Amino acid sequence: MKKRYGWILALMAISVSWAFQDSDKKAAEAVEVSALLKSSDKYHRTMVQVTGEVHDFKKKTSKANNPYTTFNLEDKSGVIHVYVMGHVDKIKDGDKVKVTGKFFKERRVGSANFKNEIDASSKEGGKIEKNE
């Protein structure tokens, strides 16, 4: 009888750990830029989805020779910076897009400090979809 309870407890522990792992992968919340900027603590390190227009689109390469893309995303409520690891070829200035990515109130990369940015890199679970 004690062995049976031991197995049941072990299975329950595994189930709980899986539940906590999946909580990091919850669906992105659709928000406006103004909500991100006004409640940056609330959204820090969470998946968000923002729809807007692309401005200041740039493909760059880091000193370590890693390609990346940056642009500003403007909706009716404001503007926010977007970062994507790798070069994005399917969008340009003026395109209307839906950006899904992890919002960071502030983060440090090397010696650089970035504030109020969405990381839409696929490694962060991000994506960019062009609206037609």
C-alpha cells in the first residue's frame, strides 16, 4: 500500500512541475503600446502582441557578426521599439504588422541598456505577421 502512495505522490509532483513549465508559454496578450508604456512593470518579461505600422526599419550586424533587425512599431496610442534576432526580409517601412514577442521594461545586453522593447525573436517565442 505504501508503494502505491509513493508512486501517486511521484506522479503528482511530475504533473505539478509540468504545469509550472507550461505557465511560461502562455498565449501573448494583445495590448496597445500605451498600455505597455504605462504599465511596464506588469508586462515586463511577458508575451505580448501589438499591431501597428513599421517605421525606421533597419537590418544590422553586431560586432560579433550576428545579424539582427530593429524597427519602431507605431499604433494609434504610441511607439515602441522592436528587436529581432536575424534579418527580417518580409517587411519594410510603412507595412502594417502584428508583432508577437517578449516585452522587456529594461534589459542589459553586454554594455548596452535597452528600455521598453519587444523581442520578437523566434527564440523568445516571437513572430512578425504582415497585415494585408
